[in-house]
Amino acid sequence: MQQRQVPFHKYSFNHLEESAMIETLRSGWITRGPKVAEFETAFADYTSAKHALALNSCTAGLHLALIALNLQPGDEVITTPLTFVATVNMIVRSGATPVLADIDPATLNISVKEIEKKISAKTKAIIPVHLAGQPCDMQPILELARSKEIIVIEDAAHATGTEYHGQRIGAISDMSVFSFYANKNITTGEGGMLTTNHPEWDERLRPLSLHGLSKDAWKRFSEGGFKTYLVEEPGFKYNMTDIQAALGLVQLGKSEDFLEKRAQCAHFYRKELQELPVHIPTEIPNIRHSHHLFMLQLNEQKLSISRDQLIDQLHQRGIGSAVHYFPIHFHPFYQRLMPQAMQELPYATRAGQNLISLPIYPDLSQEDQNYVIQCVKEILNK
């Protein structure tokens, strides 16, 4: 078998993105301006949310969403341990205490039963994370949260295009935050979006995304000359630029094609690898998975190779792979903050030791995917 080079990720750009970038560069306006406003409107329409706020990252969206809740020291926010650190970092930076609820070992998403166990009088919010692009089971989560007047913020970094019970993620709960980082389903290079149906939160958070200014720069300078501004509340430098939004608009227009190609790749992986000693996360019914990632959980009891050794052997064969994720309680800071987590989170702990993500993206060729499958089979069958 001839060795190939298969990167873990490759973004999908063509002449349409190039033309959009050139048009924006020639427009005379490259920071937050008309393209950002257009992208916000298009994304709100795409998700059926009433409001969409374009930002420079999903992390910024998480931070702003938590700020909207006016959290106080001692307040608790429940989330999954199997997520990127930004989810929990922003809980800490908002002044609240993170509480980790274990995952469902079948889907690898947060368990509703475990959430219920962790709710206390101090719980102010729940952040379900749609891992790899599969939605969490939102109906029981929302019913539980509403019965106790708890806010739900969806971490949809992986979930652009994901659907739950026929509805796109973005307008189901109180707030949702998306990522447009370079390896996401649609990309603006760096970037994010916060969606909500609550006008009061949009009205408060929009100024906070740009220092707290009452008028952003585009409005101050483009509508009939200079207008002054006032700061009601100190904010942050979290705004998206028109350069990023120009990319986002083109990518959003391609999203359906991207989703179909990712689904085809995921289906083929599942078909070819399901007989190996691995667990492929179970999909819940009545959803549309956006297949941001394709993950395998190795069965360590049936294999003599570790996850890290598999990554090394794939690398030697020219194949990129990754880990999603080292669980939150594996990191030194959070081990000090929550020293009992290893014992309290057995399913997330096991997954974190054995998960590997394989290449999946719209431009992954059939030949390259065949090569990845052949290499995985060859290594694991030994």
C-alpha cells in the first residue's frame, strides 16, 4: 500500500471566497461593518433565531452569554467534562463555579440523569455541548432546566447545521454559541456567533462586544458623519470584522453541500470500521448530525495498542489525527479545583483515555478515506 499524505483537516475555499475577500478589501471598510450585519442577518435566518451577534470567537460568545446572567461568586454552572477547555474556562472567568456532569457512554454527550444529580440551589445555568456535531438530547434538558428556572446555553461550536427534532440548533434554548474557527464546518478563519430569541440580551451584549460603546465604529462614521458614543457598561474587544464576515457569507451558502459530504464520509467510516474493537458514538433518533468530527473510542480491553500509539502509527503513515478531548479534569488547574472528579466521572475518564478523531472534511477524497480506513484496520487488527 503506497503511503499518502492525509491531513487531519483541510478547509474548503475556491474562487467564491477569493472574490468575496477582494470585494471587501476594495470596499474601503474591513472591520465591523455592513458585511458583519449581513452575516448576522443570514445566520439568524439560517438558525431561525431572532438575534445573531457576530464575534471574534465562540469563546467570546460563551463569555458574553455568561455575563448576561449576572453571575455571583458561589453560583454554579453545569457542563460536560468532555469538551474543549474554553467552555469551562469561561465559567471560571465569569466568576461562577463549574460543575461537571458525566457523559452518556453511548453518545458521549452530557447525560441528563447526571445533570439532574448535580443540580443544587446554586445552579444558575447548564451548558450542554454538542460534541462532534451530534446534538445533546435537548428536550429533557430543557424540561429539567425550566422546571427549576435554570438558563440553558448551548455550546454549539461543533454544531453549525445540526438539527434536533427538525429544528436547527440556534433557537432552541436561551442562548447558543457557534465557532467558525479554521477547522469548523464553516469557517471565517477565526470567529463565532451568539444567537438568542431574547431581545434584552441582544441589546445588552451587542455593545459589550465592542468595548461597551453605544455606537460601533461603522455606525459612528458611515451614517451622516461622526457621532459620539457613551459607555453604559465596560465591554470587550470581541467584534467580528467584515473580512471574516465576507468569508462566512460564502461558507454559509455552501453549508448544505458541506453537510452532505461530511455525512457521506461519516457513513462510510461507520460502515467500514464498525467491526473493529472500537465504539463509534451512538446517534440519537430524529436529529441531523453535522459530523464536525468522526471519533472512535478504542476498546482498551481488546487491544494491546494505546490511543497515543495509534496516533503515532497513523502519523508514520502520513495520516493526521487528533484527540477530542482530554477531559476537563485531566488538566492540572481543574485537578486542583475539583480533585474528586476522576472518581466522579468514570465514563468521561475512560473516553478521554481512548478517543481518537479521524480526518473528515468536504474535500476528503475517496482515495484518501480508503487509505485512512485501510491503515486503521491494519494497525488495530495486529
